[in-house]
Amino acid sequence: MLSGRMLHILEYLQKHPKTTYKDIASVLEIKERYIRYDIDKINDYLCLCQLPVIEKKSKGVIVFPNNIDISLLNNEEHFFYSANERLSLLLLILLFDAKHLKLNKLSEDFQVSRSTIKKDMSDLEKRFIDKGFIIQYTDHFEFHGNPNDIMNLRVYELSQYISLLKDRDIKKNSYQAYAYNLILKYLKKLPLKDLFQWIDKILENTDKINDEGYQFFAANIILLVYYLFENIPLPPNIGFDAPVQLEKYNEVILAFEDVIQHEIKHYYRGALIRLLEYLDNQEGLYDSLHFTKIETIITELVEKMSKYIDIEFKYDTLLLESLAQHIPPLLKRIHTNRVMYHNLKVVIPKEDYYIYEALEKSIKEIDILDKLNNSDEIIYLAVHFIVSMNRLKQSTYKRIIVVCNYGYGTSTMLKEALLSEFQVKVIDVLPQYKLSSFESFDNIDYIISTLPLKNTYGKINVVVNPLLMPEDYVKLEKVGLSKKKNNFNYNAIVNKLDFLGKKDRQKVLEIIQNELGYTETKLKKQIYKVSDLLKKECIQVIDQDIDWKQSIYDSAGLLEKHCIVKDGYGEEIVTEIEKIGFYCVTDGLFALFHGRNNKNVYKSGMSLIVNKQAMTFDDKQVNVVFCLASKDKKDQIPAMILLMRMIKKTDFLKQVENATRANEVLTILKECEKEVL
């Protein structure tokens, strides 16, 4: 019989009759040794069926017979489920219909013995016991656990089948068909086709959601309707008693009710609102998730991880950008108790586990993150810092001798290629006959030569072509030479050139760009500091009695006047504030406003109004108002993190409140930046 994995391989082979083990492994994401094992088993089975076998040629090439129709093999008579597939199906049944889980029926369906199903159930229980789930049997099976966790697990399991549910015409193997029919049975009351149309319409203008995010959102929506139709109470903290009239969402909710032909109210309505809020990466329904709070959390997390691991993560702008994308939806999952179970293929290596432990310690000291206790979520977050460490970690430069017998020009060419591509220090370039007179082998790591050497003097010798070929790069990396990380080198140098004047700094950077190979493509200018965003002409110091709307119109007007945003940017912000309140005002400190539609932004920038008279925002008062325009929604992240650090660690706000001119404000800003950089 054929396993599910074997059928996947057969499907690939029928489309690509001549291929290699390596290609199959890469496309199907299966280890090459498993491919070889499965090909042998498939051939055994083809022999039993008196069919031509797969031909195995040299160099890993395999050829599939052109006269086999695999559709004849893709049925229950020829197929059995792998252990993982059986576990997935068992879990699906336990989560949605545990009472009707019958071992004899499953033994027949899965074509395995009853004892195998019992072992599967035991394996499933071991897998989930550390997550607080228990499988019990009285006169029927029961699946017990925290209601929040069970709902989250249902979401995760259902999310894996969203593509099958959305496109019913997708060709399915037996495992997929079995799971698909199970889910349709459980969700038979739901108008799935109409629900997917509503979901797609909701997501039309959401450009930041990926496939995983789509599956997560769709699974949550479908499960919410399932709970509603089956009259299952929502777990604690999933929903809230939302008022019937909530202007921002009323139209969407009415459309949703029209789709499901069912009134949705109270806690179910609150759960739907939270799912709609989940789509927005910038603002949240609650003050605890507003823009400045998110930036503060990222800042604290980076600072604490830097302290515990003794690495300056703040200099890795790629980390700051990735956290800015990851943290907002994470905070919303924490706030609504909707964690994601991430089926991560990469387990944290033992040598990097201390990063995970440092992260666990860090998040316990940060507001909102201290409620995160799901290991999958923490692992997912830890990966960001592990990748960052690999970027920031300075690779050791290996000391090498280059031995080349092809003349001075060829030797120089090889030396320059090694220096530009690898993190090496070339101690000397010698012809072979002079190698015996070299006296400092103790300080050498490798000998790179263009011909095999009779005597390598106890050192690793790598033989390469005078003009480095692809196979040479493989050899050199295999023995431990690290390739240069140009992106980090460039960013690190940018941060260290602040002592130069603007023109000199730009000239130096152009030279560096050329040397690092960026002659054709201009590197994107990163916004590292608040002073990169805020210019003197967009700063005003006033002494006026103005209301909150006027403060927004005036600060946005500075941006409009200097061609940073389109006309009406201030009106857009006011409209948004009227809908969801003063989420971006920190009482007694400052307000930070920004539009949500970057189509109205010509380029990233910021304005600042300092008013000697306090400006009132409902029950909050401030003297300092920032207005941010972000073209990219990401390029301002390092600068915003720096601003939060300045406000927290310096007397920046107090100084600017006492300032009298724009020049003075800008000077204070730059001095406070230096304090925290």
C-alpha cells in the first residue's frame, strides 16, 4: 500500500517524469533520504501490481514510466494514512465530535489495526498533555481543557483546511478528502461559500496579511459562526458585551448578519469586533494597544534582550522592522486570548536556547507581554532575535595564505576575490616553492591554493580555481569560511559616521556603496532618527488657546505646506479620532497623530507643535503635539522607537515645552537623541 507522502511523490513524478531526488525534496519539502526510501517502496508496490518501475539513474536522476496513470492508485484500496495524518484526523474528530469517535470504525477507515488506533490516541494524549489537554474515556471519548485553549486549538486545526474549504474543486488525495468530508459534516449548517465571499471582501483593502494570516482570520470567523449556530457559549475573555450601535462596525456587522441569516449580538458581536480589529496593525480598540504603546513595548523588549544577552539589538534596523510587523497582531491575540499554534518546522537549537530563556524573562517584565504564556508564540518571537544575532554577530576573520602558480596577475585576482567575498585576512600570497620557507604557520587557519599541495604543514588546504567557480564557494564555506554580510556592514557603518558633516558623510557612503557592489541599485535611505523625519520648517512654538481639532489641523497643515502630505490629511485624522477616540494622546505628556491612508502621503515626515497653553483632548491635556506621515508604514519605526526612548529616559518634553523658537527645539531634539543613541 502507498502512504500519503508516497502519493505526493507520485503526483510530482507524473508532472515531472525526469527529475532528481534533490528537486523532489526541495519542492515537496521532504528530506532527500525519505524520498529515496519512498521511491524504493513505490517500486516494490509497482512490481506487485505488475507495473513498470521508476528508473534510477546516476547522479540522483530518476525517470518515471510514461504509461502509468496514478489516478488508478489514488483510492482507498491502494492507500493508507501516515501516522501524522492519522493523528491529525483523530484530533479533528476529538475537537468537534468526540462522542462519535469509534475505534472499530476508524480501524476500518484507516486500514490499520485497532491496537494501532489505540497507540495513536496515546501518542496524541502525550503530545498535548503539556498544553493542558486531557483525553478521557467513559462510555465515549472526551477532550478536556481550558475553553479558551480548546477554541484556539480548533482555530489552528481548522486553519489548515481553509484552502480545501474555500476551493472545493481542488484535487484531493484520500487524506485530504477524509478531512474535508469530516469538516463539512461538522459545519453543515454554515453557508461557507457566502462566508468566504464576505471574508474576501473584508480583506480587499488589507495589504499586510499573508496566507497564514488569512487562514487564521477565516478559521476564526467560521468557528465563531459555528459556536453561534450550535449555541455553544464563548469561552471567557473571547468576546465582550458590545453595544448594538457601534458606528465604526455597524455596517460590517449588518452585512455579516445578512450573510449568515442570523442576528449576532452581545458577546458574539464583541468577538466579531475583536476579529475585525485584529486586521489593523496600527490602532486597536483599546487604549493599551495604541501606536505609542506598541512602540514603547518594542523598545522595552529590545532593551531587555540587549541587557540579558549583552548584544546591542537596537542597531539592527531589520529586527526593529520585523518586530513592528509582528508585535501589533501578537498584542491583539494576547488581549483577546486568541493565541496561534505555530507548527514551526525549525526547533530552536540547543546552543540558542538561552535566547528563548532570556525572552521568557524579558516578557515577564513588560506590560501586556507578561500575559503571554503560549510556548509556540514565544518560540515564534524568539526566532526574530536568533536571526538578528546571526546578523549582528561579528564573524571571525580567518587568516589564510594564498598559493598560486599562475603568475602575479592571477594571484592578485584570486586574493581580491577572497577578500571581497569572504571574511578573511590574507597574510601572504606565495608561489608553491616559497611555502616551505614561510615561518608563521601557527598563526594561519587555511591554505588556499590553485593546485594540490604535497605538504600542507598541518593546515587545511582548499584547492580552488584561479577564477572562483560556484563549486569553489561551496568548498570554502564547507570548511568554515564565512561570506561577508554586506547589508549589516553597510548599516553598521552608517550608524558610525555621525561625526561627519552631511556632504562628507554622503560622499563616504557613496564610496562604500560602490565597494560593496551597490553601483547599479541605490540603497534605500533608512530613517534612523527623529531628526531624519522632523525638520525645522515643520516645528512651531505658539502661545494660543486652540481646541483639539485645530491642533491637528495646524500640525497637519505644516506637513501639507511643505509637500509631505496631500491636502485633507488633517481632516482624515480628525474623522478617525471622532470614530475611535483619543487613543494617541498620553495625558500630561504628548499627542502623536498620524493618518492611516499612506496614499495621502508624498514622503515620510513629521511636524511638531509646542503650545505654551495646554491643549485639551476630552479629559486629557498636553502641550506637545506630533503629527506623523509615513509613506511606508515601516520606514519610521527605528525613529519612533528612538522617540519613545528619548521621552522615557531624558527630559526632552520638559525642555521643548520651555523652548521659544523652532531652532531651539531642533537643537534640544538632536542633543537628546545623542543621549540615548
